[in-house]
Amino acid sequence: MPVRRLSSLCAALAAAFAAAIALPAQGQSLIELYDAARDYDASYQGARAQYDASVARAAQAKAGILPTVGLSAGDTRTQLDVDVPGSNVSRGFSTQTVGINATQPLYRPANWATYEQGKRQADIAQAVLTAAEQDLVVRVSQAYFDVLGSQDSLALVRAQKTAVAEQLASAKRNFEVGTSTITDTREAQARHDLVVSQEIAAENDLQVKKIALDQLVGRTGSVPVPLAAPVVLPTVSPASMEAWVAQAEDVHPSIRQARLGVDVAGLEVQKAEAGHKPTLDATLGYNVANNPQGTSTTTGRSRINAATVGVVFNLPLFAGYATENRIKETLALEDQSRSVLEGTRRSVTQATRAAYLGLVSGAGQVKALEAAESSSQSALDANKLGYQVGVRINIDVLNAQSQLYQTKRDLALARYNVLLGHLKLRQANGTLSADDLQGINLALATGDRATPESAASPTQPSAATQSPVPVPRNTIPRVPPVPVPPFNPGAPMMPVPPPPPVIVAPPGR
């Protein structure tokens, strides 16, 4: 009895293991792949390393306003040979020294300017890292939707190939029974061969897009989650282009970096002007000198303990006009920084306006393509019906099919572009962050929003190709063929020859 139970348990475990292997791989959401790319992408990791280095370099500037302390020690041996008239004295002695000395800058304008520059440089490094994070968000999202778009294109091409194959088989049957010409068959075969070539290109494009996504996130076999059905695209908020431009002035990383660059250039001018100013330092030290064999003037052992405290004043008087020329240089560089700031503002404003208009245009294009999809479906149904009753030819049906599937592909890409457009608009005005992916993630088929219609595969288009209001197929009612009476012409009748012409002699003959 235990053996039977063990066998049943083993069989159940084997069946469960086989079922687990047979299950399809679970897709990854956009946020999951972004988190993976954040830990793997070489460009972003390099940006983080550069940020750490910049922060450490900026912290070095603080050393100029802090005290410096040094410990010194030494042991020297001196050999003296003294020659005087009538005598020659030769002796040697050792000198052992140890001391500790400290210096505290009291008034050094250049050092304080350098310290303020260091704080600005740390802020610049933060702005650069923010721009790198925003770029990573857009790159991951672009690669994510590129894969979904390629999957939809391949699925639609295969669906079109199936429809063309059915039309080709229908044309062959009609030709065999004599109700159509060989032209219909040739046209359907040509269209089928064209769709096969498009399928090969779509398969290659999908593989390339998957490789790009895998390389970006650092994992193989990434499966992006498609859009959920019905597709719900986010709206633009705020719905004012000037509001987006106004936000960019305060938070855009490039503008912040350029503004901080102007501050750094102004502090560089102060450093140059400090070349004419005095410096004041406080010093403190304690030094011990031990002479076991005496010194050059004494022969007995001696030990000297010296504690010092003082103030050192230094005033530069003339440096060969180096300071004056340095001031001129820094003033010109400050003007250059202001020009860079103004150019950055203009570029950001232009990019923000272009991104906003592109997003609004993309949303309008989605609505237009949804209407075009419905119209194309109705046109295809009408052409099929017309082909059945003999008022349309095969090429009309093929063209209607091609138009429908091309519209579906354009609709899917337009929806992906709208989702990307929201991220690119925020990147353009500098407000993009990883939290903005939450809104995009809501449009994906994750959790409760996963529906059978939204599962994307190379053979099944995703929800991005579907119209929000499904159009029923074959909405035009079928009508029976029009009866045609048999063609029974009568016997041909021979024409009667005309009478011979009458020749009249001319007058006067």
C-alpha cells in the first residue's frame, strides 16, 4: 500500500512538473524591465560612477578652508672639520628632530571661492545624473514598445497571409469552374508571395528588437507585457503647452546645469580677482630637537623643546600682469556661460513645444486610425460581397485586405507612440522620473487587467491593434446572385448586297 501511494505521489509530481514546463513564460512589465536595466545598463552605471567621482572631486575644494596638520621627524649626522692656524679639529654629532605643525587659513578669498565652486559642481553632477536617469527611462520604454510593435506587425502579416491564401484558393476554385479568369489567380498569387516576403522581414525585425531589449536589461528571453483591452491611453495633463514650458525653466537638468555653470564662472572671476588680495594664516607648532653629541657650537648634550604660535601675512605686489590677464579671461568665460544658458533655455523650450505638439498630434492620429480601421473593415466586407455577386474583381478584395491590415499596424504603432510621447514630453521639459512609468504600466495587461484578447504572440495581435468599439464583420447583408437568362442567340442572317450604282453620263457628250 505505501508503494502505491509513493508511485501515485511521484506520478502527480511528474505531471505537475510537466505542466509547469508547458506553461508559457510570464511576461515582464515595463517597471520590472526598467529596474533590471538600472542595475545592468553600462551607460547608466558609467553615469553613476561619474557622479560619485564628481561629488568626491567637489568635496576636495573644502580642504582649502580647513586646517592642515603635519607631523615631521628626522635624524641627521653632521661631520665637522675645522682648520685654524696651529690646530685641526674634527668632530661629528647627530641631530634628532620631531615636530607637529598646523596651519589654519584665516583670510584666503580664492580658497572660499573654490569651496563655493565645489558645492556648485556637486549640484551639476546631480543634474547630469538626473538627465542620465531620464534617458534610461526613455530608452527602456522605446525598446519595450519596439518589441511589442514588431510582434504586432508580425502577427498582422501572418493574419494577412492567411486571408490572402484563402483568397488565392477561392480564385483557383473559381477558375477551375470557369467563373473567373486566370488573372484573378495570378494577382492573388503575387500578393501572397509579397506577404510571405513581408513576413520574413517582420520576423527578422522582431528578433533584432528582442536582442536590443535583452542587451539593455541584461536578461535573455524578455517578454514584454502587451497593452490591455480595451486600450486606455493617458491624457495630457496639464493641457497647456505654456505650462509645460514654464515647468522646464525651474526643473530641467540641462537648464540647472547651465545656470550652475554661470555661478561657477562668476566664482572663477572672484578667484582671479583674489590674486591682488592679501592672505592671512594662523600657525601653531611644537618641535623637539635632540643633540646627543652636542652641536656645532657646543660639545655637551642638548635638547630643545620649542612651541610656536603666530600669524602669517602675505601680500602680492606684482606678478607680471598675470592676474590682470587672468581676470579678463574669466570675465570672457562668464559671458560664454551666460550664452550657453540662454541657448539651453531656447533649445529646451523648442524641444518641449515640439514634444507637446507631437503628443497631441499622435492622440488625434489614434482617433483617426480607429475610425479608419472601422471604415477599412466595412470596405473589405463590401468588396468581398461585391466579388461574390460579380461586381468586384479579386484585386479589389486584395487591396481592401492590405489596407485593413496596414491600418491595424499603423494604429498599434500610433498607440505605442502616444505612450512614448508622454515620457518624451516629460523628458523634454525635465520632469520625467521613474515614477512616471506607473501611469504607463496601468495601460498594460498586468494583474486584473490581463485579458485573453490582450495576449500578444507572433500569431495573435495584441490589444493595440484592436478598435475600442469592435465592428461586427459582414455587416452588409448577403444577397443571392442575380439570375441571368441563358444566352440563346438566333441564326445569323446574311446581309443583302446593295444595288449597283447608276452611272450617269456627263452632259455635253
